[in-house]
Amino acid sequence: MNERIDMGIRNKGHALLGRELGLIESPWTLKDVILANLVGGCGAEDLEYVFEGRGLRVLPTFAVSVAGAWIRATNRGIDLPTPSLYLGMEYDLLRPIGLGGTMTSTMRIIGLDFKETFLHVWVEQISRVDGETVMESRHCFQFAVTQGERETLGDVGYRHGSAHPTTKPDYEVTFQIDPRAHLIYRLSLSLQNNLIAGEAFHVDPATAAARGYPSTPIHGPVTQLNLGRVAVKFFEKEAPGKIVSGFGARFRTLVYPGDVLTAGFWKSPEDSNMWSCSLVNEAGKPALDNIWFRLA
């Protein structure tokens, strides 16, 4: 279990605002692209995503997985225990990434939100490939703290996204998470996904059970890759010629290997390039919420 931070951290927290967290290099190869596409649910009917002989394509949410390598270095310069939760993220995808390369990311703490028994740390990330900025993103992490007063410092909160409409979605699709997705995911992006202390519950049922989980919860990017796949397939028909240029969501309910999820999509009445999305499990509980996609 994560230790609870004494609220003497408040003074330390003030000093963290604006701190640069260093440089992270995240290499990826064609193999990583294929493995990520398999994790995202692509199969024999999606050869353009799993076979280089068909002009291999990259799911837009794959860039999220590459950039996510920095999460292993979240505490570099923060001097706090491991975050208890990764709450959410927003990404501006400035251009697609290719089938291999190295993504270089810089991170900076832009906001702190003290929630009495939790501290939310907001981090801004700028990611570049070959010197060109390919993605700008912001992330929220939660740390457990002892009782304290509420206080907000700096730039916090999500810029986009809200509760999805209650009307019938413009498009709805049901899909299943591959029962092996959590195992395949660990084979890609070795910088990010090498099994480290505290990570075994994602793959080992005994460790998961000891932590109170009914099964091995999948990593967040596995959910994102699956949602990215169904979104791209829908947008290719709905808005041919356009690409996903932005994405955001908050994590709500754990997802497990083999879970069946249903995604709904609503076009914004104000902007035809903006879409709200829902993602719920068979019990009707949201796996993610405040989901949005932007097209360009």
C-alpha cells in the first residue's frame, strides 16, 4: 500500500511548483508499433495495423504509450512516495509519429491541488522527435496525505472534456479486451514496461489477490489503445481524410483482461471536429470519463 504523506509536505509542495523534472528518452521500433496494435485489439482483419507488408499504420493513441515511458520517472526531482493513482491526461497530437525513433520529453510541475486527504500534482510534458515537437500533454497524479487544508497552486484542471450527453450516441460499439493484452503489453516499450517492484499485480493473479483485486487490472494505456482503435475505425468512415489531433480522459474504474466495454461517440453541435465519448463496462460503470477526441 502507498504510504500517506504527512502534511508537512505542504511547504515542500510549494517549492515543487515550476520544477523541471528532467529529460526522458523513449525509443520505439516497428515491433513496438505492432505489439501495441495487437494490445489495442487489432487482428487478422486489420492487417494494415499488424503487418508491415500492408503499409503499417500507427494508432494515434500509440504516441501516448511512447510518451508514457516518463511515468517511471515521475518522482525524479519530486521527492514524494509513489503516486497512489494516475488520474487523467490530455494530449495535443501535433503530428503523427512514424514506425520507429526516439521521443524526447521534458516535464514540468505546473500545478498543485491539496484536497484535504489527497494531493493532486499536475505535470506538463512536451515531447519531441528529431527536434520537432510532436505532442504536448498534461497529467494529473494523486498522492495520499494526512488531513490538511484545501489549497490550489498554479495551473490545475482539465482544459477540455465534460460529461458526455445523455442523448443516444451518434455511434456505439462493443468490444472485448484481449485476455492476453496485459501480457503482450509488457513486451513492448521496454523502457516503460519492464516489470518493476509494485508492478507485478498487473500480471500475477496471486499478487493481485493479495492487494484485494479480483484479477490482474490492465495498465491504463491498454484501455487507451483499445479505445483508440475503435475511434479510428469510426472516424475513418465518419470523417475520411481527417486524423485524431487530440485526446483526453480521466480514469474511473479498473479494467481487467477479457472485459467487455462499450464506447459511445457524440459529435459536438458547436464544432464538428470535437467528439465526446463514453466507455463503460458490462455493469454500466465508466472505465474512463470526460473523454474527448479532436480531429484535424
